[in-house]
Amino acid sequence: MLEEDFDFIDYENALKAKPDYILDQCYNFITNLLEDNIIRLYTCIDSFLFQDIDYGKVIGIVPKWVADAGISPESACNKDSYEKMKISFSHPYLNRFVYYYDLWSLIAALQDRLQSVEHFMRDYYKTIPCYLKYGEDKYTSCIRTSSQYTTDAFTSLNSVFVSLASTFDILTKIAVEQYEFRKYNFALYKKMRSSKILYNYTTNIINPVLKVDGLLFSAPLCIKKILTFRNEYIHNGPWDLRCSLYETFINDTPADVIMYSPDMDEYGNFISSGSRNKFYSQGNIINIQLPQLVMDTLHVIQNTIDKIAELYSKETVRTEDTELTKECILVIAKYYALLKEVSDDK
């Protein structure tokens, strides 16, 4: 957790001292997630997967393609080459390393999506303010602007929603892997059980404790709102067809910049009538509301990551099998010897 959690109680005074205070809180929270919570999840998964061997003695000699082929441009091998190498390397226990890097790539993707949230928020707020200096009762006029500048702002804003919703899908896959792990037969391992799974809070292939209040699968209001914005943008386009901003004035002096978002019901859905779902009677100002919405969502993500890490830890009992460790090392040594033999024959 952050040393100073975000709190709206003293928000007005904080803004007077530093108008971008709330944004700094969001960015600091993301940094903490990346450097603390996700690293802890990595560690818990390592300990769980390899609790019965000396992981350090084996991981260092595992062929590099296990980590890179089909995942990273560090390996330029094609599909057929990968499958041949996988068959020659196959072993009931060593296939866990193939699985491990499959799972590792999910967690790396989670890190990437969170970094994207920060990137797009910074881009959005480079020119759009996150606070109001005045208020509607002070404005004497306004103009609606629509240009490449406003289109860029809408694109960055909607990319925040897309990136956050992507973390929901990735966290769902990780949660499924934790819950379904005991069903694997690694002698036959081909792909992760979660490969085609996306976020759905009604899913029954995750640990039920992940559905308690405050976690992703309890579907908090902030999560539903993020999904509403994301789904509308992805499937129907931006909610304002003209991507407009409202620049307000007090007499002839520029005042606040406002970006409105559609009315929402108590369940986080756009209020609709027939095919119309872009009503603006609530006066929702998204550039002001976004930081709080993101902070609420980041808290849910943090709590979910921590709970998954805890579930892995609870199923970890260190019982190293020295013979199994030796067997793994021997199999890898034979694999390299076979490669050398094939190479020498050529």
C-alpha cells in the first residue's frame, strides 16, 4: 500500500498546494503495484511451481528457447522448430518450465498494461486539467471546440479504459491458472487452461475467495464503469461523435476546460432509450472524475493481485526432492548432448 493512500477528505487544500496532487497519487500507486505487489506475485508463483526441486540449480541450465520461443523476438525459431525442440525436451517435470514461462508472459503483460494506464493518463493530462478552478455558477460563456487536439485527448482517455479493462482479462487468466493448476498433466502439456478465458465476474473456474467484496470478481462499481467505457469505445466508437471539449470563460478570461461523459445508472451502465445511450443530464465531467475512478480501480487490482499471491503461498510447502533435482539436471544434460551429437553429424 502507499504510505499515504488517496483521500478526498482534504482534496481542496491539496489542490491549492499542488493541483496535480491526485495524478501523482495515481502514478505512485501504479509504481507500487509494479515494484511491490506484482513482484511478490512473481515470487509466490516461483516458490509454488518448484517447491519440490532446487530451482536455482535447474533454471540456470534450462535451454533459452524455453523462455523465448513463441514469446519473444530473442528467439527467431518458427513454429515447427519450436515444436520439434519441445518434443525432444519433453519431460513430465521439465514441462513445468515451459508452463512457467507461459504464465510469466501473462504477468509481464499485466505490468505492461499498468504502465500503459500511466502513459495514457499522462498524455491525456498534458493538456487537459484534472481540476476545476472555478465552477459552473461563475461561467459567463463557453465555446465548444473540436479538432485534432480534442480527438487526440479522447483517444488517450479511451486508451486508459482499454488498458485497465485489459488488466481484468489478464488477471482473470492468472486466477484461472491458480485454481486449475492441479488438473494439469505436464507430461502432455501444450497450452494454458486459461488461453481463451476473458474477464467475467460470474466465472466458476476461479477460487471463490476472489469473489469477496473489494476484489475484481465481486464486480465493484468502478470495474463496471471501466468496462462500460471500454466496451462502448471498442464496439461503437467514442461517446462523443465530435470529440468535443468545452472551454469556459468568465467575462473574457479563460476559466475551466470541461469534457463531459454520458449519464450512468447506479450499476455503471450508460442510461439508454432504444438505441440512444448518450444522455448528458448529470453533468458528468470525466476529466475531473477520472483520477478517482482510476484510483478506485487500482485498489481493486492491488487487492486481487495480493489475494492470488496469498493463494499460491498457502499451497506452497517446501519439500525438496534431491533425486528429482538430479533427474531434471540429468535430462537437460542429455538434451544438450543429443543436440551436440546431431550438430557433429552435420
